[in-house]
Amino acid sequence: MSRLQVNSARRRLLIAALLAVCLTLVLPGVSLAHAILLRSDPAKDAVLAVAPQQVHIWFSEALNPAISTAAVVNATNRRVDNYDAHVSPGDDTEMDVTLKPNLPPGVYVVIYRTDSAVDGHVLTGSFLFTVARPDGTVPTLSGGTIPGQNVLGASNLTGLYTGQLDGPTLFNLIMVTLVELGAVFWVGAHFWQIFVLQPATEDHAELDTTNQRAQQRFGQRFSLPTLLVLLLANVGVLIGQALNITGGNFASALAPTLLSSLITGGRFGTYWLVRVVILILALMLSLALLQLHRLRFKRRIRLVNDILLWTNLLLGLALFIAIAMSSHAAAVSGNLMVSAVVMDWLHLVAAALWVGGMMFIATSYLPVLRRSTVAERARSLVTVLPYYSPWAIAGVIIMAVTGPFSATVHLASWEQLFSTAYGRALVVKILLVGALLLTSAIHVGLLRPRLKKEYQKYTYAVQRLQSVQAEKAPSPTVLNVPSRSSTAAMRSPTDRTEEEPTRATRLIAGQVRLREGGLAKKTNRMTAILRWEPVLGVAVLVCVGLMNVFAGTLSPTAAAQPQPTGTTKAYHTTVKTTDGKFTIALAVNPNTAGPNVFTVSVIEGRTGKPTTNVGVSLYTTHLDMDMGTDSVNLQPDGKGHFSGTGDLVMGGHWQLRIQIRTPDNALHEATIKEPVPF
């Protein structure tokens, strides 16, 4: 089989492997979501004549009993439960908590935290119920109270959801970034060794020594340390997940019982263990590769070396799957989860092809070239880099496709690009990717062609010099050599002819030195930009880490807490029904997570006057998370206004659908998207 056929077969094999993994991810599976509230007893917003003795809550998925909990507080934020919240032994989707006896009339808030045993994601929320007074009047919350604050842990809201880089959030950022950075570098290095260095060596045997040294340098200095950092950072990710649960309490997060429950209690733990197993296997294979590089019998071990490289690459792609399956992409609504995970995995592959390849060049390939002459460095760069360009371009194309898709999945509106920490990190990432594209275009479209042209000129000058030097030199024995004081007229034509090769040699040698200086200048310029390009790539991955830890600002999982009315503003908007027959004025007060009063005014389009002879219903749907749709029954006041109380259980983006029913049973609808602050 020819070298071209071998290279083509290898490329087809990689494409087949990528497609196989994509098909594995795309095939129908279980649609995963958060463990969301389905119903409760007492029901949310219920008004009771007699105080209940316990609260039962049912969720959409099985709960992890070690982490899932609930609490009940009164209007002054004092707990009125018996601190005995537990998952029901007979139904792992039910959580129960008993209450203190003889609760007085008042408003009570139930705060819950669920850890899904299916997908491993934590969700907190709240709902309220009210115990009426003996005379039938219904108590309400006073404007300055914040029931539910700091009930489940030291802090219900951390920087993960507020967009502030506090201690726990910084810890999560470092661990997540180290995992992605290490994985991208490690996989990118193996891409380079298999699909760049090996084909280049097969086509240009003179590069074998340099390319072998580059592989050995990575194996001896970077492979094992990178895997060890990945393993430690993976442990840090586990601790970071525990910090999310404990509200940033490091002491509680390090509790063995909590960490073990995270590992054994759901999908997060499953894929965390998959990461650990993959990294241990990769460590073992890297040790084997290190031993092979120390052997002298290269021909015997070449096949084994190739097998180990391919195995490590496949382990890296599997590691990307485990990272994607435990990323925030796996927490989107069920119908988009599979696509989001596939796009996350492809995004990681693209980062390995592009950024990981740049990191290998800067850390392993360029340092090896320092030992070579200027001409050898230039030859290696202009010969090897074209083998890398198609893969880098593939990475850029994949990023260009997967990036906007991920943004579309996670962002509910363009305003979130600047109003949330996630969006701002995304904007910075886009700018950095643009700068990276610019530098790549400069060295691919400008510096590399100039270096290649200069190298060709240098090679031509050297060949001319060698040709002149190879010509027959004049006889070393010359009779009657004229003295230095002799004039040129005294020299014979034969003597002047014999001096011409020497003059030509000096002239061409000067040209060679001139070309060598220009070649050195262009080579140094090329290596400088190749050395600093990965810095932009690392900055891009840091932005990815920021987007990961600040994803909660888009899809918040903090406890839903009513905010003080003095620091929030009611939401007001006006919209027409889809048929244009009615104008609806909506007010949501106080427009915070928790209980809100919804007021709708209906104005007839023809007369411009309020309409009272209609029925109005309102339906709420959370757009950032699949939590179902709730209804709010609005009661008329006889003056064209309809109002009712309902819960917006958490901040984020909500869709409010208002339905007007006229006496002829005709329905008129309008849809409003409402942002609810955290």
C-alpha cells in the first residue's frame, strides 16, 4: 500500500470513528431534565382553614435522598418544620417534611432542593400556602420580608447564579478550565502526532529525527503531567459540585458522605467515574509509550507506538463525551438535550484540532527546532505546517457551526448577551476567537508563503554556490607568478580566467549569507506568532470556563426568594391579542421570584373602553427550564381589571399567555415574554 493510500485510509478511519460516536450520541435515548415540582399537598397557593401537619411534594424524577431536602418558614423567615425532610421510602419521587403543631394563621413558604438521581443536576425552588384567620380573612406577606433567605445552607445564592466571581465560583472556574484545557491539549497533541507528524515523516524522510524528538518531548515532559493535572482537576470538579449544594461552604463540601453520595447518586457521579477510569487508562498507556521511546529498536516498536497513540486518541474522544454528558448542555429541556450534548462534544473536538494543535506546536515542536540550523527550521515549518492546516480549518468550521447553536440553545434573547455574566463571557470569547482567526490568517496567508519563498531563494543560492565550488579549480602550481606590484596589464588572459571562479564564489557566498539573514528574520517572525497564538487559545478556554460556571445566570437553580419591594420594580407592558380585537395591559408585582400579583386590564379595540363581560386566564411557562405550565385564575373587579396571585418559582425568562373568553365562547390570546430578576 502506498503512503497516499495509507494516509487516506487513516483519514477515513478517523472520520468513521467520529461519525460512529455522533450516531451513538444521536440515537434515541432517555430524555433527561431536572427533578421539577409536579404537585404538592398542600397545593401551592392554597388557602387552608386548618394548619396542615406535614407537607408532601412530588417531583418529575427520582431524587437522591442524600442531597434532596426541604424546609418550611413563616413570614418572618423562621423555620416551622421539624427538620426531618426525607425522600419517601415507598416513592423516590416524593419528599415529605412534618410541621410543628398548631401553626398560627399566616403565609408559609416551602423551600426545596432536589438532586435528580437521573441527571445529577441540582434544582431549588419554592411555593407558598396560607392558613386563613378564624374570621376567613387571608394573611399576606409584608413588603419588607424575604422568607426563605439562607434557609438551605450558608447561602442560597452563590456567584454561579449572581454572576459574581466569589470564592466557590472561582474554585469551580479553575477546576472546570483545567479539565477542558488539559483535555483539549492532550487530545490535540495526539491528533498532531497521528495526522501531522506521521504523514509528514512518511513523505519526507529527512524530517524523521526532528519529528521523533517532538513526540518524545511531549511524552517525556507533558503527557503524564497533563493527565495528572486532569485527574486532580476532576476531583476538584466533584468538590465544586459539592460546593454548589452546600452554598459555598468548603467544610461541608468536603464531607465524605456528601462526596460519596454525589459519586453514587446519579448521572453526574456516573460520568465523573467514567472520566476517572479513562484518565487512569490513559496514564497507563502514556507510561507504556514513555518506555517505548527509551528503547533503541525503533522499527520493532513503531507498530506498537502507533497502536498506543490511536488508543490514547480514542480515550480522549471518550473523555470528551463524558465531559459533554455532565456539562450544562445536558441540562437543557429534553427535546434539545441530545443535540446540545452532540454540539458540545463537537465543540471540544474542534478546540482540540485548532487550539490543542497550537499548544502542541508551542510546547513540543518549536522547542525541538531550536537545536537545528536556520535552514532546517525553515524547511521543517514550510513542510510540516501544511499537513496541519486542513485539520485546523476543520476545527474552525466546526466551531463556527457549534458555537452559534450552543448560544441559541442557552440564550433566550439577545439582551442576555450583555445583561448576564454568561452573555458577557460569550462576547469576550467571540472577540478572542476573532483575534485568533486573524493571527491564524496572518501566519497562514502572509508569513508562511513569505517564509516558503525566502527558503526557496536561499536553497537556490546554496545550490549555485555548491555548483560553482564543484567546478574544476585552477592548477595549484603556477610558474612565474607575478609579484603584487605587477599591473593587471602584465597578467595573461589565462590568469584572469582562473580568478573568475573565485570571484563568483565570493559573490554567491555573499548572496547566501544575505538570504540566510532574511530567512532567519522570517523564521523568527513565524515562530514568534506560533509561540504566542496558544495564549489566545487558552484565553478562549478560560471564557468557556466562565460560561460554564455562570450558566446559572441563564438557567438559575438558586432558591426562589421574594426580594424586598423597595429594591425591585413591577413589570408593566401592553400588548394586543393576535386577532387585534383587544388590548391587554399587564402588571406583575413585585416581579420577583416567588409570589406575585398579576393584574390584567382588557380594553376593547373598537370602543377603546374597558371590557368587563369577559373571562381572563393566565398561563406561566419558564423558558429556561422544562418545568411545565401553570395557570393563574384572574378574578374581575367589575371595572375592567382582573387580578390573581401566582408563583414565579425562580428568576429567568418566563412566557405569559393571556387568554380572553368572550360570551360567545370565542378565545382571544396574547403572549408576553417577561424577564424576572434573580
